Amino acid sequence: LLVVATDRISAFDVVMPTPIPGKGRILTELAAFWLRFIERSGICGTHLLGTDPGLVPNRAFVGSTLREDLEGRSMIVRACSVIPVECVVRGYLEGSGGKEYQSTGMVCGVRLAAGLRQGDRLAEPIFTPATKEELGRHDENVTFARACELVGKPVMERLRDWSLAIYRAASEHAMQRGIIIADTKFEFGIPLDAPGGSSDPIVIDEALTPDSSRFWPAQTYRPGGPQASYDKQYVREYLEGLVARGQWDKSPPGPPLPGEVVAATLAKYRQALDILTADERTKSTA
């Protein structure tokens, strides 16, 4: 399967009409870095086969699409049947988890200590699955028990353990370079080319990018409120401002993004890539 990352950006399950030029290449490079990191860790496999557009056969090109259009923004991956549960890991209290905690003291059925503030680090990372809904419907946070009902307990126990292990390994890598991974989500699938139609799940889609994670600078981290970030929270906050002023209701179509928001978002994504992959870049130029 050929996966191409465009420069479009979404928030609140709505795709914005304004692209972030270069975003697709940044996401592809960072996702490929993390997928290889996961495989080297020995935790589980991933769908990544390569990032060279030369692997795409000529017969795949139709219309005006050229091989150079795929350069830097495409991955060739194993085709999979998607497991319809998003595997969310939270190491800090933020986002929808924070809102749920304020009203119930729990996040997806996980009881947390009393008195936690926005941005507080949790005693241990927690696994908080969500349903993977069809296009146009919002994903829904669910309990682990409900996720087990959807896809089976043995599968969910394995995905939970793998997700937590990947998060811990990635968080250690990132923290050593000055970035906190506050939370992230993984998706898994069953390879369609597995002998007999059965196989272990593997990580699919992107992994540990600014589109699927919250990245905070460790140097400026102060619990008790919003954090500076290297992810699309900047876009979300701009859009929340529009919502507060009655200029948007989080329904399609999304509003255009001003130039300063586009430029700042791209800069944040680039910073995350540069910091997290600095060692790899040094090796490649040595």
C-alpha cells in the first residue's frame, strides 16, 4: 500500500482548507524514524517497508501524479485490516482526559489520584482506548473493558502492553533530548498478506508525530495550566478562540488559517523533527 502525507491539517475531526506547506514531508520523516525505532526496540512490528518512491511500480501512476510528487512524503507499507480501536497512552493530564478527570476523577474508567492539575505528570502512564469511527463521526473514549468487547480481550491486552512499552521507550528517547511526550496514540492492524489470514498485529499509520501526540519542551514545563508545544495544539487553540467568539462551531467546513498560524505551526513541527532525529541526522552525514 502507498501512503502519501499531504500538507493538510485537521482539528476536531475537521480538515482545514489551508495547507501547511512542507508538513507532509516532516510527518513522513518523523513517522518513518519512529517506526524504525519501534522495530529496533523489538517490541512489535510495523507496516513500514520503505520510503523510496522508486519502489512504486510505473503502473501505479495515473493522471498527473509523478514519481517526484511522492518524494519525501510517501511510505510503502504492508496492507492491513485495521483494528478499530485507537490505542491512546497518557503520561500527563491534558486534553479530553483532563476534562473527563475534572468531572469524574477518572479517565476512560481509570481512577486517578485526587487533586491533579492540568499538565500534571501521572504516577504511571495509563492506557485509554478510543473507538475508531467512520469519517465524519467523532472518535469516542471508552473503557478498556469496552475495547475488549469490541475486538477481544487477548488482542486488547497485547495492544495495551505494546502501546505502553512503546510510549515508555519513546518518552525516554525524547526526554533525553528535551521533549516531553505528554500523550500519544497508536493504531494497529493485521497484515493482509499473512499466511492463512492470521498474524500478530503490527503498528500502522503514523506514530509519535505532532499530529498524533503532544510534545512539550521540557525546559519550560510548568504543571497547572497549558504548556508550550511542538504539535498542532497551537492550531487547536487558535480555533478554540474562533469558537469562543462565535466565529466557528467545529463543524465542516473548517475556517481558513491565517499566515502567522501556518508559519508558526510549520516551525513547531520542524523543531520537533530536528530535536528528535538529531542523532540520526548526525550519523547520516558522518
